[in-house]
Amino acid sequence: MPIRISSPFFTGGSTRRLLTAALLIPLFTTTAGDAFADTATADRAHERYEVVGPATAQERTEVTDTGAAIDGVEETAVFITATPTEAEAVGDLGYEVTALPPPKTEAQRAQDFPPEDSGYHNFDELTEVVDTVVADHPGIARKATIGSSYEGRDLMAVKLSDNAGTDEDEPEVLLTHAQHAREHLTVEMAVYLLRTFTGEYGSDERITELLDSREIWILPNLNPDGSEYDTATGSYRNWRKNRQPSPEARAKGTDLNRNWGHQWGCCGGSSSVPSSPTYRGPAGESAPEVGAVADFVRGRVVDGEQQITVGIDFHTYGELVLWPYGYTYDETAPGMSQDEYDTHAALGELMAESNGYTPQQSSDLYITDGSINDWLWGDQGIFSFTFEMYPGSAVGGGFYPPDEVIPAETSRNREAVLDLLDHADCPQRAIGKEADHCGG
Ligand code: 7B0
Ligand code: CA
Ligand code: CA
Ligand code: CA
Ligand code: ZN
């Protein structure tokens, strides 16, 4: 008679065992063998099971005598392929039998980052992080779905603040990520911020005070269709845009960061050609992702006042801090006074001091029109920055730095983000003009 041995496999608490416990649905044990009483569904197909107990050749032979095939042998366990009836017979021998998830097909395996970059979060994994963070911290984190991507994925927003369920009269901050599909490090930036703010609330004094006095909106992936498409073959496609077909051509994809409605398409900073990587779309906000986020931002106007005062839109790469306008080389322009320009520059320079990026006006890089920065400032009066994250140049991996850099290159922006949050109540404090601009 085989005996259930309490083996190191069980008691040692090995990583493997923990993983197994998390991933598998225990099917039955000797004491719960009746799980198979319903034989109507039995014997549909062969499935894989883990069998804990068999430790000798004789015991393993008893397992194969049921008709099950052993595909893997460990010290006190085997992996089998068996019909449900055979698996039940193995259970009747006194072993713990657990069904294994079906192996991924070639196509399923490909729907993800390459294995060496598994530290990056695909869209399902990002959703799981968001759901976990809000479930674990309901008082300070709430999830909202603010719309859908072209292919129907959720556009998520997480609000972080004390009393997160209440719209309080606190300055609001907008952090947007991954307008560009291949800029996956920006999703990790969102994951870092979600975990840091919720994890350190109540222990880190600065974070606690900032969450108590601001409402922070993190939109962790503005372009989920694009980021999934970029990794769907298991190797990178170098994709930038969303996945919306253009009305007049076969080409797919609008550059979300050329589709915003302030000075859309004005100035040679975008393309009218659907196949271009900087295709601006047929009209401002024609991309559902841009429309949803723009509606969300407009929805933050309460009693005629935009509640969001400052924001960062995360991109890669170049290690830059950029501010509007992008559509003109001029510092001041309609809707941008010298004080407003100086405030952008002072905040940008302050943030660049801590992360070591290069601060400059967006158009110092090149002219862009229809970018989120120009719209947030020009249309909504929100002091707005683009961060181009690591690397500084193509040498560090371009759009695809290895996942090993994620911890250093996300935490690198911690101080900069906190500095911006500090100024959310009166951005013009950065130029010493709070009395002129903040009703002080
Ligand atoms: C872009 O290489 C945007 C600045 C917006 N004012 C810069 C951004 O959309 O061209 N650079 S990037 O594509 N991430
Ligand atoms: Ca790696
Ligand atoms: Ca609050
Ligand atoms: Ca509010
Ligand atoms: Zn970008």
C-alpha cells in the first residue's frame, strides 16, 4: 500500500511548491476523491496532473498500471498525462493529485514579452497589479475605467489620495503612461508609483502628507492595443501607434501623441500619411484612447475650475524633461505668458536636478503638434511635462532596455514626481510668484 509521506516537497516550503500552490487548483486528495463522483464529464481528454507521493519504482509502476503516462519524475512526486478516470485511479492509490493548467499553445506563448524580459508587465499583468493595489489599499486607491481602446481594452485610471472614494477639494495631478506602444518602461514607471505610494503611505512622511493633500490620477497605459501588439509575436515589433485602421488607407495606427486637439496638425510636427509613425489621424481626438482621456480631463473641471494643476506624460527614451509648447520654437505664444513659461521651465529644471535628465522646451527636441503637453496646457491650463526616460541614447537599449534596469530607472524619478506633487497647490511657487498667481 502506498503511504502518504510528509516529504520535504511539502514541508520544505520550496519556491517551487509555493508557485505550484498559487497556480494550481487542487482537484482532489484521497479524502476528497468524491470530486470525481460526477463521471458525466470524465474522460473527455487527457490532461496533465501532478501526483505527490510516489517515491519508489514500485510506486511509480502502480501509477502507470492505471493507464496514466508518467512524463516527469521527482524524488517524491511524478507528473502524469492521464484521462480523468485514470487520474481518479491514481488518487485511489492514496496520492494527492492536482490538475495542471494546460500547456500554452505556441500562439499563447508568443503573446508576451520575450522570456528574458519577463520583468515587464503585459496588459493582463498590469491589470492584476492595479486590481491588487486597490484591493489591498481601498482607503487610498480607487480604480476607474475611463473608456476603451479601439480593440476594446480597458483604459484604466487609479486615483490615489486619502478618502480616495470621495472627490475632495485637493489639487489634482495627472500622470499618463504609454501613449507610445513600444515605450514599455513607462508602464513600469506607473507600477512603481502605484506600489510606492500605496506601500509607503503611513510610513514615509512625505508620501503620507502628499497623498493626504492631493488627488493623484495614474493612467498606467493609454495605448494597451499598441503595447500588446508590440509584444504579440514574442519578439518586439518596434510599434509606436495605436491599432486603429485609418479611414482612407489599409495602414493601421494613429500616433496618439499627435492626435490631441490643441493646434492639431498645425505646424509640420506630425504626418497626414496613414502609414507614417507620426500619423495624426483624420481629426483631433479621432483616436478613442485620446478622446477618452481628453473627456476624463475635461471631467475634472468642477464649478468651472480645472482641478488638475500639473501633470507628467511618460515616454522613452532620451532622459529629457520637456515642457510646452511643442508646436512652436517660441517660448511665449497665445495662452503662454512669460510667467507661465518660466514656471514650466523652473519646475522642469527642478525635476531634472534629481533625475539627472536634460530639461528643455519640447520644441528644442523637434517640433511636435497635437501632443498631450500642448493640449493640457493650451486647452486646460495644466502645467504639463513630458519625461523621456532611460536610456539617454540607443546604447542603453533604445526602446527595449533589459528588464534588469526597471528598479533603478523607475525609482530614479521618485524625487521628481514628489517635487511636482509638492507644487500642485501653486505651481508658480517655483518662480516665487505665488502671491501673484495663487490668491495668496
Ligand atoms: C514624441 O520619442 C513629445 C514631446 C511632446 N511635447 C516627444 C515624444 O511624441 O515625439 N518623443 S518620443 O516619441 N517618445
Ligand atoms: Ca532580463
Ligand atoms: Ca483626499
Ligand atoms: Ca477633487
Ligand atoms: Zn513616446
